[in-house]
Amino acid sequence: MLLDLERLLNGLGGWLIRADLGLGLLLVVGISMSLSHVFALFANRLGARQILWRLLIDALVLTSAFLLSGSIDMVLLNLYGSNPVHPSAFVDGIASCWLPACFYVCVAAPYIGETIGLVLWVLTHLNMVTFVHVRFDLPWDQALVLTTPGYLLALVLVALLFRQSWQRGYAMLASELAEP
């Protein structure tokens, strides 16, 4: 059973290597994540231009956060891995690992949104570990250690953006609804 699981994960890693989608996929992930809070922006009675502007800025900031976390992974892989990594090849390969996050817009679903978000983050990290294991022929534990710092940085940057931008919108809506 353990060999079947390893074979399945190796197959997933091979597919991730062939599915090089690059920076476009990272932008789609950023847009999906920013769209997950569009209902709060509508509820705050913002105009269409203001909503579009906020979504675009958030998507670009999220894309930059994912590129930064991928850069951390690439630097660690160059420092501790056996093969040198070309930056464009690494970004193209690692971007496909973010494919589950394209469905982050589903986090806006009531009641189960947080569970969906947690599952998507776990799948994304599993994709990263599997990609590094298969592409660079590293042991599982070393792949996990090399990809975790970038993953944690992405989590922190996304949490900071959510807190700073979207939580302010939720607080504004709550204060308007509390006034008689």
C-alpha cells in the first residue's frame, strides 16, 4: 500500500513537471483568491470601479507573494540540492503546483469556506513537495524541508493581506449594520 501511494505521488509529480503553466497560472490563482472576498466588497457598497481596482491590486500582490515564496524554495534548492536550477524553469514548474489554489474562489461558500481553504492549502503544499521530490530526485524528507519555508512565507503574506485589506472591509460593514 505504501508503494502504491509513492507510485501515485510520483505520477502526480511527473504530471506537475509536464504541466508548466508559468506566471499566468500564478496570476489566475491571485485573481481566484481575491475573488473569494468579492461579496464583502459588494456589501460595503463600493462601486464597480473600486471593486475592480481592489481585486486587481490584491491579485497582483498575491501573485508577488507566490513568486517570492517560490524564490525562497529555489534559493534553498540551489543551496542544498545537488543540481543547479534555472529560475524560469523552476517558476514554470512550481506554478503548476498552485493549480488547486485556482479554486480558492470557493472559499466564499458559506459555512464550509474555511474547510475548503484549508484543503486547498494542504494540497498545494503536497504538490510542491511532490514536484521537488520527482523533478530533483530528492528524498521525501529533504523535499519537505526545502519547500516548507516558502510555503509558510506564502501563508503569512496571504494572511497579512487578508487581514489588512479584507478584514477592514468586513469591519466597516459590521459597523454600518450595527448603527440604528
